[in-house]
Amino acid sequence: MLTQLETAMDTMIRTFHRYSSKEGDRFKLSKGELKLLLQQELTEFLSCQKDPQLVDKIMQDLDANKDNRVDFNGFVVMVAALTVACNDYFVELKEKGK
Amino acid sequence: MLTQLETAMDTMIRTFHRYSSKEGDRFKLSKGELKLLLQQELTEFLSCQKDPQLVDKIMQDLDANKDNRVDFNGFVVMVAALTVACNDYFVELKEKGK
């Protein structure tokens, strides 16, 4: 029986592999797979982003070895960075509401 | 309506604050809060660890500014590192089962 936090970790792994296995290297995200993952799984985040170059920029940031693919480490770094940004927003709201 | 991945991010934020707010600085984990979080939320992980110094070691690794507290960034780095380790294990199993 997994705890909520363990379930969250499991979700990150399963989500990555659901998209990375669609085409090509099944353990890495191509640009198409990354775009689909962002559109379908980070809907809220993308809905406030109007930058048409966003997927390209994220790919450049996360593609450490420049093979035009994002591995699991890169994906987790992205999710961690987004979570820190969400937390900063949450803390700011809490501080204001003191 | 959050996606599964967004729910996972939300779980990380809520789990951290459930423990960090128990005593002292409500936006940071003390050593006692970190120990409780590890014991109650990462049960599977801790169950295979026999090192009595583990909590001290994790605290040292994550406590970037040496104030004996772990902030949200440190916590997310820990969860990310554990998730990458779990994924490596998962990929290894998959590769063997090819």
C-alpha cells in the first residue's frame, strides 16, 4: 500500500513512460511526445502560457546531451521546477493571509 | 480539475507543509519533522534502510544554508532523486524483460 507521496512518485514515472513509449526511444521523450505530455498533463500550466516557442525552449533546457530527446532525469527536473514555482505562489498567498 | 501529474505536484506541496507547519518555522522542516515525514510518507523507502544515521545524512545533504532546516527546494530535490532511483530500477526490470 503506497502513501500519497509514494503514489505521487509513481505517477511521475508512469506519466513519463506513457508518453516516452509512443515512438522512437521508449525511455526518452521526443519533441512531439514532450509537447503532447505538456498539453495533456500540464493543462493548467500551459493554459496561461502564450509563447509559441515554449515547447522548443523547454526541450532546449532539458535536453542535456543535445540529442533532441528528454530523459527521465530531465523530466523530473522540469516537474520539480514547476512544483517549486507553484509552492512559491502558495507561500506568498499564505504570507499575505497571515 | 487537475490531471494526475498536477495532482502529484499538489501532493508534494501539501505533504511538505503538513509536516513543516508542526513546529518552529512553518515553511521549513526541522530534523524532527523531516524524520516524521520520512517515516510516515516514505515507508517503503525507509523499510530497506538500516542506517541509524540516515536522517542526519539526508538533513546534511539537503540543508543548503546549514541552518538545520530543509526548505521546500531541498525537499523536492530529495523526492526527485528518489524518483529517479525508482525509475532506474523500473527501467532495469523492463530491459531484462525485453
